[in-house]
Amino acid sequence: MESMLNKLKSTVTKVTADVTSAVMGNPVTREFEVGRHIASGGPGMCWRIYNGTKKSTKQEVAVFVFDKKVIDKYQKFDKDQIIDSLKRGVQQLTRLRHPRLLTVQHPLEESRDSLAFCTEPVFASLSNVLGQWDNLPSPVPTDIKDYKLYDVETKYGLLQMSEGLSFLHSGVKMVHGNLCPENIILNKSGAWKIMGFDFSISSINPSDAEPKYTCKEWEPNLPPLCLPNPEYLAPEYILSVSCDSASDMYSLGVVMHAVFNEGKPVFQVNKHDIFKSFSRQLDQLSSMSPALLNKIPEEVREHVKMLLSVTPTVRPDADQMTKIPFFDDVGAVTLQYFDSLFQRDNLQKSQFYKGLPKVLPKLPKRVVVYRILPALTSEFVNPDMVPFVLPNVLLIAEECTKEEYIRLILPDLTPVFKQQEPVQASNMILLIFLQKMDLLLTKTPAEDIKNSVLPMVYRALEAPSVQIQELCLNIIPTFANLVDYPSMKNSLIPRIKSACLQTSSLAVRVNSLVCLGKILEYLDKWLVIDEILPFLQQIPSREPAVLMGILGIYKCTFSHKKLGIPKENLATKSLPHLVSLSIDNNLNLNQFNSFMVVIRDMLSRMEAEHKTKLEQLHVMQEQQRSMNISNQGNQSEETKSTPSPGNQIDDIFGSTGVNGKENGSSAPVSQPNRMSLTLEEKQRLAKEQEQAAKLRNQQPLAPQTVKPATSTTQAKDLTSSLLNSMTSLNNLSLANTARPAAVQGTTISAFPSSSPMVGSMGAPVSNGFNPVMGFQAGGMGMSMRPTGPGLYGGMATTTSTPNFGALTQNQASLGQTSKAPDMSALDNLFTPNKPKVTLNQMGPKANPGTSSPWLNQFGSAQNTQTAQLQGAPLAMGGVSTGFGMQANPFFSPQNFSQPAAASSMNQGGLKQSASVNNDLKDLFG
């Protein structure tokens, strides 16, 4: 890469040095910028050709430079002769003006180091094109090296040479004297031009009909640059020192041979013995071999043979050569017509341009782009000719690359985009551009599309001509995919809508709807819903074609995968509009059926979508409800597990039972500082337990026949008290149905934790769900195993207020007995067929973290029955049997008054009282 850059740098430096050394100080540089060395030409290929621009106008030119260093090897006399010959040639060329002669833009300028003059832009000399690369830059430019002449270029080039010679011979009465490939220049458009008038000879009697020319004798001692090219000279020029117009025709014959033979002349001449060479050549020409001309096309071969004749009078003149059939080629004629356009009137031009599209495909692209296109675009200055020229220009544009289009065509098209006068021509131009809109949008840069092309389309939509509006609406869908979205949304769509609403032409209105329907796929969904669909309701007419156009837009939008209509829009706007249109009296049966098909499809989709939405919403609501219930259950369990003042009261009375147990132990817990039963009282208690066991075994299914084992009044009171207490508990349980329901027949733990919660007094905590209550899950029945006279551990009916002092004293007294009374006989009163859980097994537990003033009043109790807490049953159809603080008055501390005996209580328990013995006597007789 670095070597390539260095090579490029050296080349640029060398070229710059060459230009600087050759042109530095030459007056031509004051007005022209000299560019790159591109070709060579002139006598002996001595002129270097550079591209350049005029500083004031930026007009492109070619700069011919002769470096005087080339002739430093000659003597001063020879140098002066060479300079004079070159000057004479340029000065003669400057005086002559003809389309077939090279046009001089700036006359010859001389400096100490160079000669220079400027001409029209040049590509190369014919000699360069035919392979002679003398005095060319190194490396040889690729465009010259790869240049190949097409047949049409060769034919028309030779025709141009014939026309140029005709002008010199007939118009100027001049013989060129040195017509050869090095003096034939191809300009930038490919036209062949004559230069090199260094050895031209003018007639000595120009006014006479028969011109006469004097010829100089050949001087072999002169420098080559002071002599014409002998290989292209007529024999008479050397042998008889005579010349006339026929001598130039011989030179033309040799040029034609060279063109078809890779630049080789007919004969090679020995310049050191030129007279002998020409004598030999004369003999060969007299008996010309057919093989000598075998590469020349057959249709012109005979004419070339005549041009190479030894006898000058046999040679055709220039006018005759322009009329030979070889030059009647359609391409050559077309190019010839373009060269003479300035002589034609508008009618002739219009007829020619109409037929040109049939010829253009037959011509090579290089000829069309560089020869025909410039001639066409030059006609854009004539507004009346633009409608005839424009189709040909756009046809050429289709064959050009995007770069060629931007560089060669677009600059000339831009003013035409904006042309509005005359109106008739402007309308025709709009129609032509609209038909080629895809070409324009494909090859025109985005900025030019926005500034030039689309404004022309908008102008067509707003044109007063219905035909132009219709054509525009029909063509827009063909290039809609090439229009950028902002232009489509903000400019094109509003104008289509405006054309539909404001026109009085049914065709324009229908075409507007059809156009919108075809470009829907290029629009955004919400643009269609917000702009297109509401617009449909604004259309005033009710012709069937319009109604079907409206239906088509609805149908396309509804069924398109990218678009679609939301169900809300269907229900509130689209369907009402379509239903109202469907019953229009202008519709026939098939059209009405088409409306109904679309309406049914819309209804079906709306129903399906909304039904799906409601189903999903229902599922979500059910899931939310389930989550809420679960959360409430968790919160309820957390509430139950948190001690409250009411729970603490329940803990106090549950923990002071007579037979409190710890860790499932059945041994009675001793109560220190409490009075023990006498022996007689213990015997009575044992009898009561025995009688109760007998009753349970004898009558398990008849709870109403159960009688106490003793006939005493105290036993009856005990049974009645138990039944009343159970009824109260049952009523309270039923009143608590506001709690979340649980599944019937299942059991839940009274506490969420697997370990029991124990109060500060060592007794289990009861919060309304503890098995201290004695209720069992399953069915409507209840079984109960009271732990002793301290029944329910502090529970009472809502209509009674217990004597807590007496109750506690009774419990304390009973706790001192060796065995608690067995009340298991009462289990069969309620559910004899269910598993039995005795009240002894369902003793209360205290929460070790509970602290309350009630605990200090009633003393401490031992932890009991922690093992049974995890299986707390449900009762009453699966509803938890616990009592909340609102349902149970015992959970309200304000319902209680502190007993006077509290002051005499110590941490070990209650002091003895006479009421304790009295209560025991009431219970046990």
C-alpha cells in the first residue's frame, strides 16, 4: 500500500513538474487553469493536450502545450523553422470556423519555454486511439488504452472528415496538405475534428472557379516537424511536386485504410530515401493487390481503392464521398442530423425527435450518452421542444448508471421539473414525468427528490386538468414504495384526500379511493385509523363506485396483516358507517352482499376478540380472588398466633385448670400453697368417676338418658352446668361464621408454627381455636372431656358473669387432689361414633412470651399438652370453633373487675378461702 502511494505521489509530482515547466510564465495561464495531461496530437505528436477550465466561467477546455525543450537538440535555424511552422498551423486553425474543424477557444500564446492555445474539450487524437501513444503521460490513461471505435463512430467519423475536406476544398479553396490520424482530434463527445494546418496550401486564385495550388518541393534535410507525414502524402506531392484537392482525398483513403487496419498506413516509407520509396509505392498502387484492402468493409472497399488511385482525376472528391451508400447507416445519419439541428425549424425537429426513440436502442451507449444526449439537453432552452425531447432524455437515463445520471442528466432536468409555462407544454411535461416516476425516484438523490420531483407530483395532483389528476392517481401506487414516509404522510396523502373531496369528477374521486387503497400497505396502522378511515366518512357522494371504493379501503385495512382495525373502532365507527352505507338504494344485490360479507367478518372478529378479552379478564379476577383469600387466611392465622388481651385472659383461665399437663404427661401438677382434699372428698370423687364410666359403657347412643351415678343434687347441677356451657359455646361458634371457611372434615393446626406457644405463666395460649374448648372436627356432633370442675378453663355463656375468685379457688383446690375426676362418660352425649379426645388431652397451653396483669392475679400454671396443639379440630361444618375478641365477652378486659383477693395472692397461687370449700360441696355434695 505504501509503495502504491509513493508511486502515485511521484507520478503526481512529475506531472505537476511537467505542467509547471511547460506552462509556467505562458500568458494562457492567466485565464485558464491547466489540469491533467490527457493526450497528444498534431504534427509529429508534438502537442501535449491537458484538460483545463476557464477561470472566469469555469468552462471546460483543452490546453495544447508545446514545450520548446523538445527541440533543444536542433540548431537555432531549425528551431525557428519549427516554431514558425507550428505557429502558422495554429493561426490558420484559429481563423477557420466549421463544425468539422477543431474549435479554438483561446489563440496561441508564446512564452520563453512554450507555445500554448486552448480549444474545445478534447478526448484524444485519432492516432492515440489507434495505438500510437507518443508524448502521452506514463502510464497511458486507461480510457485511451481501452478505447475501441464502434462501427457507427468510424462511419460517422470518416463522413465528418469528408465534410471537413468538402468545406476546405469548396468553401475556403484550401488544401490541408497533411491529413493524417495525428491531425484528427476526437473531442469529448466523440466527434472527429481536423487540425494541423501547418502545411496547408491556399489557392492562388480563390476568385476563379478552378483553384490553383502551388506546392513546395520536398526537403529531406529539414527537421521532421517541418515536413508533412510522408506515409499519408499523395505520390504526386513527392514525385511531381504538384498538389490539389485530390491530394487530400488520397490522404483520406490512407486514413480509411489505417482506421480499419489498427492504425497502419498503406505503405511504410523510408524517410531517408523517400523518392525511391515513393517510386516503389507508385508501382504497387498501379497494380493494387486485393489482399491490400481485405480488412476494409466490402461496401466501401471500391471507394477506398479509387481514393488510392495513382491518377488524381480518378479519385472521388469530398462531396461525392459524403454521398456514398456506406455513410447511409441509420446511426451515422442520426448523428449527422444532430450536427445540423441548428439549421432546422421546430416542426422538423419535432418530427425527428418523435422518431428518435426507435433509433436510440440501436446505437452504442457511448455514442448516445456523449454524442446524442448533449444535443438533446441543449434543446431544453426551447420550451416548445421540451415535450418532444424529454422522452428521449429519460430513455437515455434508463440506460445510464446512477452516477452518470446525476452527473450528465440531472443538472439539465432540474429546471424542467419546475417548468410551468407554456401551460400546454407544462401539462405534457407533467404527464411524461409521471410515466417515468419510478426512474426519477430510483436514480435521483433524496435531496433532489424532496426539492424537485415530489413538488412536481403535488402540482400534478392540484392541476386543473382532470386527465393529469387521473394519471397521477393511477401512477402514484407504482412508485409509492420509493417515497419516504414523512413526505407520504405530510404531503402526498393530504393532497390525495383533498383531490377526492374537492373534485367534481367522479373518475377523480374513484381513482383517489383506489389510489389510497393501493398504498395502504406503505402506511402506518395508526395513520390509517386516524387519517384515512375518518376521511371516508367525509366523502359526500353516494355513487356505487364511490361506495365500493370506501368498502374496499375498509376491507383492505381490516384484512391486512400489518394494519387491522381495533375492535373499539369497529364497534363505534367502522361498523356503524358501513351499515349505514350498505342500505343505500344505489347498491345492487351483489354490491350489498359484498358489504354484508365485510360487516359479518368485522362482527365475528369483534365478538371473538372481546370474548377472549373477557375470558382472560375472568381468569385474572379468579386468580386475584384466590390470592386474596389465601392472603386473608395467612393474615388470620398470624392474628391468631399473636397474643391479644382477650387471648391472655383465655390463657389465664385455661392455664389454671386442675389437670394441666406438660409435654403430654398425665401426672397431675402439684400446686404449691393450695389446700388438699380430705380423704372423704377424694372417695366421693372416685365414686363419681366410676359411675360416669358405667353410664358411658351402658348407654353410648342415648345421651338424653345419661344420668349421674349419684342421686345427689350436686351431680345433677354438674350435668346441667355442662350442658348450658356447651350450648353457649355452640351458639358462639355459630355466631363466628364470618371467618374464612375451611373444607369440611379437615383439621387445621391452632397455630401456624409446629411448636406450641406458651405464655409467661407456663400455660398454653388459648385464642379461641385451642382444643381446650373440647370440640372435635367432622359432622355436627361435638364430644367433650372436661378436665374437672374448672370446666372450659374460663369460658362462660354470654349471659352470665362468673365468680372468678370462686372459680379459681375451686381449681386450686381440685389441683391438689391426687386424681382428676373422670368425665369421659359425657363424650357419648354428642358424637359416640367419632374418635374421642378427652379434655384431659386438650388442656390449654400458655405462650411463654405473654405478659399481662391477669397473670399476676391468678398465679402461674405449668405448661401442659404441647403435643396435642398441632391437631386442633374444627367443628360445626368445618367452621373454626374459636371465639374472636368481638364474639366472646371474655376477651374484653373491661368486662371483668379485679377480685379483692388479688392483694393477698402470691406468685405460688391463691390463699385459701371459705368460699372454695363451699363451691366444692356444691359441686360434689
